[in-house]
Amino acid sequence: MAQNAISQEIFDAVVVGSGAGGGTAVHVLTAKGLKVALLEAGPMLDVGTEFKEHKVPTDYDHRGAEEGGKAYFGKGKPFGFFSTTSGGWELEGEPYTVGEGSQFQWFRSRILGGRTNHYGRMSFRFAEYDFKPYDKDGLGFNWPISYQDISPYYDKAEEFIGVAGTIENVPSCPDGKFHAAPPPKVHEALVKKACDKLGVICIANRRAVITKNLNGRAACHYCGQCGRGCQSASAYSSAQVQVFPAMKTGRLKVFDLAMVREVLTDENGKATGVLYVDKQTRTEKIIKAKVVILAASACESTRILLNSKSKEFPNGLGNGSGLLGRYLMDTVGFGLSGTVPALEGMPHYNTDGYGGAHLFMPWWLWDKHNKLDFPRGYHIEIGGGYSMPGVGSYHSAARRHGYGANMKTKIREGYGNTIAFAGRGEMIPNIHSYCELDPNVVDRWGIPVLKFHFKWTDYEWKQARHMEKTFAEIITAMGGKVAGLSASQRESQGISIPGTIIHEVGGARMGKSAKDSVLNGYCQTHEMKNLFVMDGASFASNPDKNPTLTINALAWRACDYLAEEMKKGNV
Amino acid sequence: MSNFVPLETIDRRALIRSLALGLTAMGAMDVEAAQHVHVETGAEKAKNGIYKVKAFTAGEYTTIQHLAVLIVPADSVSGSALDAGAPEFIDTLASQNVQIANIFHGGLAWLDAEMRKRYQATFAAAKPEQQTRMLDALVEAGRELAERQSEELVYQKSPIYRDFTGYTVRRANELGAGVAFFDWVRKMTVDAFYTSPIGFKDLNYIGNQALGKYTVPTEAMEYVMKRSPFA
């Protein structure tokens, strides 16, 4: 591959990846006056064309089935045509491989803002106990930091990105700095009644959506389409909330379609910049910086470190412990739904709200693990309401009811009567779940690809069975009928396929010493003071709380530390 | 060329967009403006003249139109799938994808052949009760097939299956091809209907609006709670 001249400009920091971690890094660092380069493997985000907020199916001849009806053949966009997602589990020309006997699906987003463009915006703080899981049950690893260390940064992150919620004093899910939360919808109020009866805690959801104006962003207008991208930036996305404003400082330069191959180092053991492939010209380019920050997503950052091989670092950077790529985790997922007769015939109303459920159930048995056959908790997300009809919405109902006047009436009567539950649980890191470089495969840019190995253990399977039992109890308590799983479905669908919850974290975990971890508590590699990893790769455990808010907070804390260290001349 | 996008470009674009949405200086007025945009984008596109069929013969298209009315007929609440543009939708996708076109060419030919065998008339030319009897038979055969498939799944997973090589699962009955086709025409017709303004009205879907405040009507809450086990 041709190599272009090296850019003469030396940045204070180069940030690889523009999602939650990279967005936070460029925001915090440019605010401190640093000159920053941001590299994104996808194109710039054009909110006007990429975000299909407010659209309806008839705005398109294909109604959402996509050109040539791709969606009918399972080849449509991962979350439907209207989703803002740019990326998926399969990317043309950018493969990965999976070890024999393993299942893993790796979601990659390739656009400015990354997955924060489409994510669910669930924003839960980790609990105090989440940072010391090993102390609690002897499994997994403690973090080198405590809740007290990160709490001020949860405050900063919440205040800046904006999170709606309520103060509840639930130890498993600490309170934060919240905007007012919208009221429960009818089906959620019903779920709460059932939960009250069963002793399950059910409280206002916590989502990164603002319900009052903030920093020039308009309060939510309740169209319920956060997953399509929010034109008014009322729902957090790193591109709109952090990267675009950072560009306005004049201290941020964005390089898009820049696929980073490796971190460059010098003979003094310091990182000097990154080497990337400019996808437009297919040439290699170099960006020099005093500090290198990887925030390309847990596995992509791990891949870059593994590919950063040199005489001094034959196994990749930060890999003195041999732990790079190890202890990869995803969230345990399981879902169950039911039909609820009490909802039949309800006078219809607008159930969009602020885009997701208005209530959720945090883990309620945090002090009862001695009575359970699995060690870690989960939270429950609620689905239901009168959602916008789309391609595929009524295929199974149509099959059930045949055709004609009867089918039409049945679909009308059944609309909005289903309530769904999704469990999101903590996995214990295990030695069978990791990624490494595949020695035989490169992507279309010539960069060696990752090979994944993954196993759920009994801890996760038993947790999923507890989810199933609990969801069935809640549905039954509401007077509903469970849409049950058959024995064969339970075997094949009783737990999510690893990677599909898109909460993959770990791979460059933080810890106390260079012997047992890649990073320290400030996301800094033990081995190289000017090399940081500010995405989910740093996670020592994967609590049931969705990772984004913690990535925001950890990145913010790491940047404060980094700026101080630079001032002192330590970096 | 630099990859750097000039700030002015971003600023200007962002400004134009926010002006279009009326969301720069927020307040009740802006919610109205945003609502206007929602309605605008939601409005059905104007239809100029008569639809020109792209992928099907006139005979095939007539049968698709008949099927649309049979699958989702008009009733006191709303119009039919024909009114909602289902045939146009199917034709559009078939014109873009030969795989869909062939599913319909083959399926429609099968349907006419089967109708001739049964009633000595093509589907479109047959009497309404003959058409519905045909569709009833397909629905019934579809159910039977689904049951068998799930039995087969369970059976294949059992240890006995491997040892009992003489067992063969009946994969289809004589209407198998028709069942597969009917599933296609039904799902595409249903999709076209419910994604249209007529379908939205049929379901009484009232979302996708810009609201200044989100409230849940007491009436709906009371209705459900009264009928719940928590009354």
C-alpha cells in the first residue's frame, strides 16, 4: 500500500473512535485547550440525511422493506430501515472469524458518533458492589477503582449529556443528577402493580434524554423515535452533543474514513501516533501526537493493540501480562412476552413518550444471592404500547388468523395488547471468552482480523432461567397469558447469542498491576504512560447496567488525569 | 483533499436544520413548528395518474388485486389493501428484485393451475366462494404444515431420531408450493396495508407527534386498572 508523507502537525492527543468514549475525550480535552485529532473509521454524520426521525413508511415506495425488499430476505438493516444504525454484525470487506464451537457476533458501527446514534440510551450507574465483585462472591475480578472514585464523574457525565430519572435510593442502581422523568404509560403502570405484588422493584427508567433545554439542545418532544436519531439532539449522541461542539472550539480536527491499523512507538517506549488507512484513497497515513487514546470499541481497540507489534512489543502493546483480548464479556439477554386481556379495548392514546419504556426494574435481589443458584443480577426492560406499524409487524398475527375480515379484526383488537420483557444480566468473565488475531485472515485494508471465542457458563444459563420464571410470573400476575417457549426453543433461544446485546466489554481490562491487567484505573496502559484506552475494553466486569454511561464517566475521569499528568510533565 | 470538514459547513447545515424544525429557541411555538414538520413528512405523496405496472402481466396484476381485497377487505372501519396500495407495493419490489418477481410469477401460475383443476377457471375468473375456498384450503394446509415442522424439530432433537433411519418426515403436502406463495402474498399485502395511512387509521395509531408535554390520559389508565386483577 502506498504511503503518503507524514503530516507535520503534532497533536496534543489523537483519539481513535468517536462514540461514547471518543466523544467524551474530545469534548473534555478540547475544553482544556488541547489540540486534538479524532479518527473515525466511517464517514461524517449528516444528521439531515442519516436520521429518519418523523418519517412514516409511505415516505418510501418500499415502505421500510428496503430496496428490492431486502428486509424480507433477512438482509435489511439490523434494527430496521428507519433505524439510524450505520453498521451491523456483518460489514462488507471487514470480516472477523469465530473459533470452532463458539458463537459470537461482533457489531461494528462505522459513522461519526458510532453506536451512540442508535443505542437504547439506558443510563444506569454501577453500584458500589459492582466495583468489587470478587470481594462479594469470589468470582471474576475487582476493579482498581471504587464507586467513590467514579461518582463525581457520573455526576459530570449525567449533567452534561442529560439523563432523565427519579431519586429512588435503590442500592443496586445508585441515583444520579436527573432531569424530570415522564409519567408511566398505562401498560407500565400495570406492570408496576404486578411487580409490587411480587416484591420486584419497579421505578422510573433512566435514559439519556433531556426533558428540559440544555446547552442549546431542545427538551424532548416525545416523538418516541430516539432509535432513528434525534434531529433536535434531545437524546444524547456523541456526534451531536460532544464532537460537533468540540469542532467549534477550533481545536479539533476530524479525520473520517480513517481505519487505524496500529499505534506507533519510539525507542524510548512511548507512543508517537497512529498509522491508519485512508479508506478513500487506500493509502496509509500517519498522525503524530503526544498522547494516543484508543476508543474504537472494546474489541476494535484490542485489535489495534494486538496489531501494534514491534521488536520491543512482539505480542502487541500493553500485552506484557498476556491478557490482551482476554475476559471478553457481553450482557446476558433473554426475552419473553405475553398478551394481557386487561389492555383489550383501551381507549387509544399516544404511547411514544420519550422513546423507550418509562419504567424499568433494577436488580432487586442484591442481598439474596445466597438463596439463588446464580451469582449476579439483572435488570428488566419493558416493551409495549401502540407502536408505529411497520413492515413485518403483523406477519405472525396474519399467519395465526388466516386472512380476510376475521384476520383484520383480530389484528385490530390485538394491537397494543402485548407486553414484552427483556432481561439484561451480568456475565462472569471466563477463560473461554476472548479474542485474538486470526493468523490467516486480513480485512480489505490488509489489517489482520479478530478471531472470537466465547462460552456462556451455567452462571449465565441459570440466570436466564430465573429471568424466564420471573417474566412469566409478572405476566401471569397481570392476568396475562405467556407466549411460551417450547422445549426446543428454550434450548436454542433460551439465552442471547454472545455479542448480540452489543454490550461487549473487556479485552484490555483495568487492574492494580501490570501483571494482571492491561490498564490502570485511569484507563492508562501500565506499560506506556502516553497510551490510553477509553472504551469498554477497560471493564474488569460487566454489571447488568448498560455500559455507555460508565464509558462516558471513565473517559472523563481519564482525561482529567491525563491533562494533569501532561501539566506535570509525566506524560 | 483534507478530510477535515470545515466548521462553517457543519454550522450552517446544523443551523438550517434546526431552523427547519423550529427548535432553536424552544417553547410552545416551536413544538407547533415541529408538529408541522411531522405532519408534512407524514402526508401521503400525491399520486399522479394511473399506476403503471412494471413487473407483471395484466392477468397477474389482476389476480394480485383480487388477492389484496380478499386478504384485507374493506369494512366499516377502513378500506381494503387494494385501497392502501398493496398491488403497487408488490409490483415495485418485484420490479427491483427478480427473486420476488419469480416468487409471484410461479406462485400465481400455480394458483391458476390449481384453480383450473378444481373449478375449471383461473383464480381471477372464478366465483368469489371458489376463491375463498381455495384460500381456506391454503390456510388449513399451512397450519398443518407448521404443526408438522415443529414436530419434526422436536423429533430431530431426540436421541431416537439418529437411530431410526427409516423415519422420514413428510415435509409437505400437495399444497406445499401454494402455502409458501400464499405466505408471501399475505405478508406483503398485510405490510402494505398497515404501513399506509388507511392502515394507521384502522389501528387508530396516533403517535409520531411533537408534544410539549407527555401525559397519559386518566381515562385509559382507569379503563385498564378496572379490568385488571388489581381492581
